[in-house]
Amino acid sequence: MDPLAAIDLTLKRDVPKGSKKSPPLGPPIEDKPTKASKPAPEPVETGGGQVIDFSLVRDTDPGDRPVVGALSRILDGAIAYHAAERYKKGRGAGNGQVAKKRIGAGYIGLECDRQLAFKYHKIPFDERAPEDEFVTKGELQRHAESGHWAESKTVDWFREAGFIVETEVPGEIGYDGGPKQHGFYAGVDPVTGKYRLAGEVDGVITKLPESVPEEFALDLATIREAFGEPPIIWESKKATDKKWKKFKKVGVRDADPKYFGQLQTCMAHMQVPRVLFSMLNLDNMKYFFEIIDFDPAYAQGLIDRAAKVITSQSPQEFARMAATHTDHRCRFCDWKQSCWEMR
Ligand code: SF4
């Protein structure tokens, strides 16, 4: 029996009309004052006509140098502004087939039901003082760009090794007018006709290398056995050494329920029973790979929960994952204060 037959792929439930305002996307340049600094020393002639202006490098801790803070703030502001503009014109515009208010496979696996509802209902993040932010918007965007780099290089290297990897659906146009990524749409809104559950994957491996130099013959046999018959979904991630070690030790399922949920949901809806997960360690450029099989019960649980969130009115309808606000799992939640102030 086809295990996918048990999955409700359509999410036929109704959804309430009306949506909350999107979170503010930030000004072009963060208006953060620079730290008070000591009086600048005079520029020094070092011989040969070269003058070093020590006012730009006056502190011993690089993080405290005014030029570091100044440039970082200007770059962060510009990066965040342009990323927000691109988002508004693209995915955030609600153009194309996908609803503005939707659940993406990338976070359908969030452990906390209420947090998923906060995200779906587009409740603005709690306000935090700039110094209390865990990462700046610029840093966040640079993390995302390094992920795109890891993805595009990995696909290049797979192709050089003889794999056929499709990163686009041949002949189809995406929501932004560019090539369409492999993925799925589900949960159509009967009022707007747009999809409220969607996911994309980085690629689909449609063919393994036919032959390799003799010294790799055993490796190819191992890969064929692990992969089974293509197609197989491919998903790329990048990581720091610390995160990479965790994945290597415990595997994707236990290391990150969000990633695992993303892959299970995509397998369910794309009807592809296997994923190759690749993770590139950006500290030492080593890879971690894992073949993940489809788990129909797990995927069905996530899809059922997503349907409940889509048909809800407020995050308050969902239980918190923690018994107290001091729970470590709430520490980085963007709605911590809002969550614990409500019933
Ligand atoms: S603060 Fe904790 S319980 Fe509340 S939504 Fe966030 S993760 Fe869930």
C-alpha cells in the first residue's frame, strides 16, 4: 500500500477572513547612537609620508573600535532595508498562488503550537531594545546569504561528480517571474483561491552518476543502496561547527524538529519518499549527509496541526509548550512577552 495515501493533502477546511498587520520591517539605517569614545589621538607620521589615523583604531578590542561599529551599522541598515524591499516586492506581496498569510514548510515543524500561530497570524514581534537583540537584521541576512552560497556550491559540486540535480521545475515560472523551485502548494483558500500551506526544496536528484573512476566504485555502490531509486529530494543547510557536530551526533530528527518537519511535509506533499539532507560546516568546510525516509504519521500530525492554526482566530487558542516563561525553549521566542501576558 502506498503510505502517502493516508495523507490529507488538500486541507479543505475554511479559514476566517481578515488578517493582522505585518510586522514592521525596519528603517533603512538603524538609528543607534555610537558608544562614547575617548578623545582621538593625533594622526602619526610613520615615515615615507604614510599617516595612520589612530582615531579609527583606538581601542584594543576590535568590537569597540568606532569604525567597526559605524561600518557595521551602515552595512546592516542597508542590507536590512534592501532585503525588506525585495521581500515586499516578492514573497511578502502575496502575489502569485500563495496567500500572504500562510504556513511555510520551513517552520511548520516549530515545536510550540502557540508560536506557530503567532507566526501564521503575523503578530508583530515583541519590542526589544537594540542592545537586547540577539542578532541584527544585517547579520541575519548575511547568514541567509551564506546559506544560498552553500546551496549553490553544493549543487555545482554534485553536478561535477555526475549527479543530475534539478533546482527548478523545467518550463515553469515562479511567483516572482523567475524559474519555479520544486515544492508544493496546499490548503487552498475557498475565498481567494490562494494556497495557505506551501513549501519549497532546494532540489530534486533525478539521476545518480552512471560511472565513476574505479577507486570510487565501492562508494557509488554505497550511494546507490542508500538513495534507492531516484527521484530523491535534496535539501541544503549550512552550519557553524557547534551546530554541525550536534547534527552529526544525533541526526536531523533529534537535532532540529523544524528542519525535520520541513522535510517530512515536503515528502508528503511532493510524494517523494526520501530526502538527502546536506549540511556544510562553514568553519571547516566538512559535510554532514543524512538520508531521511518519509514518516507518514509524523507528517500527518504536522499537517493536521497546520490546519488547526490556519482555521484559528488567535494564538491564544493554542497551549504553550512550556509551563513557565523561564523555560529555555522560550528564551529566543519573538513573542515571549506577548505570550506570557495573555491567558
Ligand atoms: S514564549 Fe514559549 S510558550 Fe510562548 S509562544 Fe513562545 S515558545 Fe511558545
